[in-house]
Amino acid sequence: MYEKTLFELVKTIQTKGNENAMLKLIKEFQPLIKKYSYLVDYENSESELTLTFIKTLYKIPINNPKFKQDKYIISYINKSIRNKYIYLSKNRNKIYYYESPINLDITQTPYQTNIGNKLFINDLLLTLTKREREIINLKYFKEYSDIEISKKFGISRQAVNKTKNIAITKMRKYILSN
């Protein structure tokens, strides 16, 4: 039985949208996807990496003569999945270290409020400058985006991000000292 090359499978996917060829390639590259998914240690990473793999198959420049060799296609796919892994890792770390959500339940209603928590948050916010407090309030309590905050204050998005990070660092130091 004649076995199709990687180039032929990719070409079939791009020209005919062949589902069987797609499933065959997903199965072949599953170990690579699982490897990076394990490294990211993020709940939906495997599905996001698989989706990236599928998108990559449609982006491979099959009109380029060098891509008729499997090694170039494999390298292209590997780099694409690795780049998505790096992106997911950076986002996971950013969320974990810088943008941990504040538990808004403690400030919802007076009936549900734990007075100790509310006083602690007030003390925590008092360690910040007025501008830092306003940015933290807009970002985490009112859920504004960095762009919305930058427009409100007439500053760049980078300045908002820098101020936010400085404020978070101050709050961390305050928490660690208490």
C-alpha cells in the first residue's frame, strides 16, 4: 500500500480539507503536543496547542519548493507549537504573578462582608499613592482594561501597566511584612 508523504498530506488538507489526513497528522504529532502541554501545566493547553497545530497546517507554504521535504514541514510545525507553548507559558506566569484576581466577594454587600478582610484591603490600598490606588481600583474592582484606564488618565498603556506592577509589588511587600 502506498503511504503519502507529509507534504502530500498537508497539500491534501490545504486543497481538499481532507479530515482523514488531518486526523492522521494530529495522531502523528500528538507526542509533541502532549510534551508542550505537560510543560505548560495549564488546563486547556492541549486543546490550544492542537488548534495551533491545525492552523499551522493551513499556513505551511506548500508552494515553496523546499517544503516538499518533510524535514522543513516538521521544523515549521515544531516551531509553531513551541512558539504557542512559550506564549501560553508567559500568559500563565503573567496571570499567576501579576494579575491574580482579587476576591471581590469580600466587598460585595455589607451583609456578606468580613470586617477583618475589608479593613485589611483598606490598609493594603493605603500603602499606595492616589494614582496607584485609582489604577488598582479600576483594574481589579471595576474590571477596566489597561487601554480604558490609559484613556481615562491620558497616559500610555505601558504607563498603566508599570504603575499597576509597582502597586502590586508594594502590596506584596506589605502583605509579607504583616
